Amino acid sequence: MLTAIVGINWGDEGKGRMVDLLSADYDVVCRYQGGNNAGHTVINDSGKFILNLLPSGVLRPEVVNVMGNGMVIDIQHLHGEIESLKKAGIKVTPENLKISDRAVICLPYHVRQDILEEERLKDLKFGSTRRGIAPVYSDKYMKKGIRMGDLKNKDALKKHLLQIVEWKNLLISGGYNSEKINPEEIWNWLMKYSSDLEEFVCDTGIYLENAIKENKRIMFEAQLGALRDIDFGIYPYTTSSSTIAAYAPVGSGIPGRKLTDTIGIMKAYSSCVGEGPFTCEMFGKEADALREAGGEYGAATGRPRRVGPFDVVASRYGTRIQGADTLALTKLDILSYLDKIPVCTGYSVNGNVTTEFPLGEDLNNATPIYEYVDGWQCDIGKCRKQSDLPIEAVNYIKYIEEKVGCPIKYISVGAEREDYLIMEK
């Protein structure tokens, strides 16, 4: 079985929490895109963990974790993440972590370039996390990247690095008028943080093909959501990689394989980190109350997330783009304080009503159209089956399910691993 766990909206839907839960039924968990620009927060019996690069399956000792060729890896950050897990008693060895030899390394000059560009843009900035993601993906497609497999031949790597730094300084020094990159400092950084990682590097395509032949169950874990996809998201306020399920086989090293099923994750309300159009955004006291109730602060950056009601238009679009077979609705418990729950069911664009997700200026000019659903105003954190939920909560789930047009199977009612229930068919 090849299953993708993907975000339906702008990211931060609770994918890490669901991967941690569902990975009990899988042998392998694979991250197939992105870098350390977003995080998955997981709370289980071992504690609270924020994972930016490592697959969420790393918290289960029996699961093998793969970092695919579609990722960009800041090896300093990865080194720190592994050390933090080891201190917490979590096993991380070459037996349970495989890093693709084709994954590109995110270097300090990528981070610096990211910061310089955001500062140049000023009020027109894209809302980058300033962790070098756009520059490193740009270098990948300009064929000027350094890959994890390059670490095996130090002499060739050093020559290659000198050529890249010479080219990069044309932009850093000549374009941004900033201090030149010192190639020796970059080399020393590479050697310092790669030494403990080389034993994890392998051809993940071969590993995954063998796992499939052995009938292993494989889960593919995405970062961010459909609306941040480089092709199908709210361009240019997207990430620089493909966040959709269809990219999972490509970004993991088995492009000839097809997914068995896709599980889409969406919140019971909306949240968004960073810049760009967010039609259903709340402001003022309403937004403050929802943000505090949901603890809506970025796992990677700590930035306050923008929040709003559930957005049917965006979620139906994301569900279609992801090809979701079933959905998980997270953080339902957060809405328990509301008497009436607003839901964005359509957009008004230049005086016309639409239920299809627009792009470009139409999206920038869209305003939300709301309907209101009765709330339940009681604690649902202990509910473990559908019959435990108040009828108003069930009605809200069914309402969302009908509007989005895809069955909702999983409901999370708390942050802990076991705080969930499965809806009846």
C-alpha cells in the first residue's frame, strides 16, 4: 500500500499529528519535498516534538523513515534535529533513517540570499521563512546544486563548490552589494555538519522499490498544503516545491509507481502563515479568540498564524487538486467555545458570486460569503466514537463533508496521539 498524507489548505493542517497516529499501520514513512521552512508538531507518550525535516514516523521505533530526493536539506538543522531526538531517547540510526543521495543541500549562502531578497522587496515581500528554500530550489533547477551524494567524493565536491561560490558572488556581491561569500567558510560548514550524516545517505529509490517487493506499507508525508503548491497554489505566495500527492512517487525516488490512496488533512477552521490572499481571514477580537484557542503560531517560525472560519471554496479546490480519497478533520475541539460557527461557502468577486477557487487578481479581490452552523459549546476532548459527540458537532462534520464533496473519516479532538475518533460509514 502506498498512501499519501497531504494538506488540503495553506499548510499547518495537522499532518504531522495524523502521520504520527496512522504510521502505526505502516512500515515506512517518506518525506518527498520541502525543507525546514515548515514544521510538524507531534505530541505523544514520549513528549512534544517539532519536526522540520525528519519524517514524523521517526517517533515510532519500528518505522523506517526516508528523506526523498525532492527535499532540500539544511544539514546543520538536520544535525540539530537528530541530536534533540537522541537526547529525548528517540532512536535515529541508518537502520531507521534513509537520506536520498539526490536530495539537494541548503547552504548558508541560500539563507543569506533569501534574507537579502526579502529585505529588498520590503512591503512587497512574499513572506519567506528566510531559510533559503526558494534560492536552493532555484539552484537545483539551474543545475548548480550540491547533493547529499556529492559528499562521498570530497575532492570533486570542493572543486564544484569553488565554481558555485564564484558564480553566486556575482549576485551576492555584485547584485545585492553585500559582503562576498567565503568559500572556505562554506567548506568548513559542509564538513562539520555532514560528517555524522554520510552514513544515512543512500539511493532511496532502490530501498523503496525493495520495500514494495516485500509488500511493505509505505506512507508519503507532505509539507504545507495544496494552496502553497508551486503550480496549483496562490502563486507567487507559494513554496518552491510541489506539495501535491501526485508528486510523492517522484520526490521519493520511485517515479514509476502509483499511489494506492490519498488522505487529505484539513482543520475544522482555517489558518495561514505568511503573505498572500486569505479570503476568509478574521481580524480583531474574533481572530484573537480563535488564534489563542487553537494555539495558532508557526511550528517553524513562531509567527502568529492568520485565522478564519472553514473555507469551503478553498477546501473543495484543495481536495480536488490532491485527489483525496478520504479526509481527516483536525482541531474540531477548538470550536467548542462558539455558539454559532461561521463557514465561508462562496466568494464574491467583482460583484459576482463564485464557488470555484479563483486565481490572480480575482482571488485578491474576493470577499467571503458566510453561512452559520449551530455550535455545541461543550468539551468534546474525551469523545472516542461518533456517538460520543453532541449532535451539533456531528451536524457540523456532515455539513463540511457535503460541501467539500469527500468523505471525512478521521476527527481529531485534541493534541495527544489518541485524541481522535473515526466517523461511521
